[in-house]
Amino acid sequence: MGLLFLAAYDTAGARLPWNPDADDRIDSLLANTNGIRVSGSFAQVDGTDANQFAILGDDGAALTVLEGGMPPRVSTMIEVDGGFCMGANSAFIISGQIGNSIGCLDDDLNWLW
């Protein structure tokens, strides 16, 4: 089961104001220097249409959304050289290309493989 609300805390345990304000649960999160990638069952993040995927800034605001959205039920995202890979519960199509449960995108959300 995913998280409906996310929160951030500093090293002293104080809650930070970071909140992506997703309208439904978040199933997977991956943070790196290019932003915080979130996927889940949400349709909006930070008031922006996101269709199950967004890259967030460190303030929780949506920086990038994927045109057409993300495949259903992305359960895992891992960082790889030049981008990230994701695992989904079924085959999916992004930018007209079919992925068979696993796909990798670069930091600009173009297919790596």
C-alpha cells in the first residue's frame, strides 16, 4: 500500500514544510540531484496534472510531469547511470514505445532501453 501523504524531516527530527500535495497515494519515490521522482495512483501533484508520475523540487513543487503519464502501478524505481529504471506490474507504453514491466528513462524522460 502506498503513502497518501509524504513528509520531510531535518536531521534534528523537526518537520519541514515540504509537501507534494498528491491527490492519491504515492507508491515509489527516488531522490537524486535532478529532483525527487514520485509515482503512484495520483492524478495531480502540487495542483499540476501528473497522471501517476512527477519529478518534484526540494520544496515539493512539481518540476516535470511525463506527457501521457506513467504506467499503472510502478512499484520500484532505481537510479542508473544517466537516468533511472522502473518496474511495473504490467507492460506499458511511454512516448509510443512499449516496455515489458521494466523500462529505463534518462533524466530528460527519454527512453534509455
